[in-house]
Amino acid sequence: MKRTTILLKSYNFLFFGLLAIFIPFLPIYFQSVGLATKEIGLIIALGGIVTVIAQPLWGMISDRLKTVRKIILILVASTAICGFFLYQIDSFLLIVLLSMFVYFFLMPLDPLTESLTFTTTEAQGISYGSVRTYGSLGYAILSLAIGYITDWFGMGAIGVCFAILGIICFAIVWKIPEVPTSTAPVTVDSLKQVLKNKEMILFLVLIFISSIPARMNDNYLGIHITSLGGENNLVGIAFFISGASEIVVFALSYLWLKKGKELQLITFAIFCYALRFFLTGFIDNPKMIVIIQVLQMLTFPVYYTAAIQYLYRIMPREWRATGQTVLALLFFGISGIISSYIGGLMYDDFGGDVFYYAIAITSLVAALYGTFLLIRNARKAI
């Protein structure tokens, strides 16, 4: 049990390190090879479309074959290969092609990794947050490291780091035992019953609305910092602070994450998102914007952990991987399509301050919708 936990923590550290390389620095790499913000937004939006296809596809395959580990092995190996070559080229067509391949293999890994982590920790009777903390730590440290590495060796060095992390991830997952799965068969009828759950539909609408501004920030924060005069290492520091601030929150999730309180926590986190984005738009000093990223501790770890627990509480066990995929699909896929392309147009046409004011207002609308759901649930309970 202890060996499995150590392996799982190590894998979370390195996998989220891969995400730290891809999500913050892909737009900066595109910018370095001469692409306009609109073109960057278009590519990321196309990646969102691929994600929408890939995440449910691999989630369904995982549920059907009753294996998470083997699917992760396939995806990690493919991600490492495609990611290495992506950061070695400057041809627009090849950039688009390889970017789509990385999206196809990397983005489905997020819900499958969360499913692997949650199910394994649940089976072993340990806190999910105690393991997921290492993912935040990996995201923070690799963000910081890549920021300096790209300043020292150029953007092409990202490909080498990407491949090395992928190889190590593969070796670790190879040694992790398969997670326990439900013996209940996966059927179309059971999925229909899940989708008829009105509470879940209302919840997914909340996730969808609130994820659009969050994804816009993830995609364009690095560009915003460099546009204000910051260097790549400052972008790395920003995402380091962001990731590091999550660690304590994830580690102590067993204290604050109570069953039945998930919606309150999600709504609180969305209000904090609105405040964070407003401050980012108001301040024009890149170093101050970096400091603001400490508010991540009140946003993503609270928001996503509570969302996972809520989803797992209402989903049948045999559809957990698929349910996790639906959540990630909304957060990283469908919302990514909208946020990436529209975000690129907004940033180019109106500038960073208006861009951040707009996503702050969107977050506020989502928070008000969350408040409406809380009031609705309270009235039903009377």
C-alpha cells in the first residue's frame, strides 16, 4: 500500500508537471515563432475541439475495458513523442498538426489521472488531497523551472523536458497496480439514467459557465505578463505561485471538504475567481500580477476538489471515469473552444485590461447562478 501511494504521488507530481509545460507555455512558444494572438487563440480553440472528442472517447474506452492504468500508459507514451517534436518546429501547418495530436493524447490524461488517484486513495482509505497535493507541487516547481530553462536555452528546450517527463511517467505508471473497478456493466440505459438527473445537469451548467473565464486566464495569463514587459521566468514564477498556493489547500482537504457542502464551496471559489480576474485587469505591473496569483489557493483547488467529490457522490460507480471525463470535458474541452478563440479576439481588439474585466464579470454571473442553486436546494429541503 505504501509503495503504491509513493508511486501515485510521484506520477501526480510529474504528470501535472507536463501540464505546467503545456498549458502556460504553449501560447508563449507560439508567440515566439511569430504567431498573432488571434492565431494562437484559433489553435487552442481547435485543441479544445479535439479535447471534446478525445476525452469522452478515452473515458468510454477506459470504462468499457475496465482499465485506467493501461489507457494512461498508451496516452503518456504518445504524449511524450508528439510533445517532443511540437517544440522543435516553426512551420504553421506542422504546429497545428502536432498540437492537435498532443491535445488528443494529453488532455484525456487529466480526468483519467484524477480517476486513478481518487479511486486508489478511496480503496486505501487515505485522503485524496494528500496525493493530489503532489500534483500541485509538480505544477508549481515545473512552471518555475521551465520559465528559467526557456530563458537560458530557448523555447526548443521544452520539447526535451516534455519527453523526459513523459518517459519517467510511463515507467512509474507501469509499476502502479490497476485500480479497482465496479463489476456492474456499463450500459447505454445506465448512462441515460445519469443524464436524466436534474441536479447533475444544473451542476454541469454551473461548471460550464464558470470554467470559461478560468480557461481564458490559463491560456492568456502568460501572454498578458509578457505584454506588460515581463520575461518568461516571470511567467514561470506566476504559475509557480499559483501551483504552490494550492498545496496546503489540497493537503488539508480532509478538514474543509465535507459531504453536502460541495456547492457552497464551489460558489465561494467562483466569487474568488471574479475578484482575482478583476485585480489582474486593474493592475498593470507584471510583478504585482504575479503576486495576485496566490489567490489560486481560494479558487481552483477548492472549486475542482469539491466538484469531483460532488460528481462522485451522484454518479454510479461504473460510470466514474466517464463522469470525471464529463467534468474535465467541460472545464478543459468545450469551455476551452469558446475561451481560446473568443479570448484571442478580445485580447487583440480590446487589450488585457478589458479582457480581464470581461472574464471577471462572467465569473460573477456564474457565482450568482451558484447562489441561485443554493437557494433552490435550501427551499427544497424545507
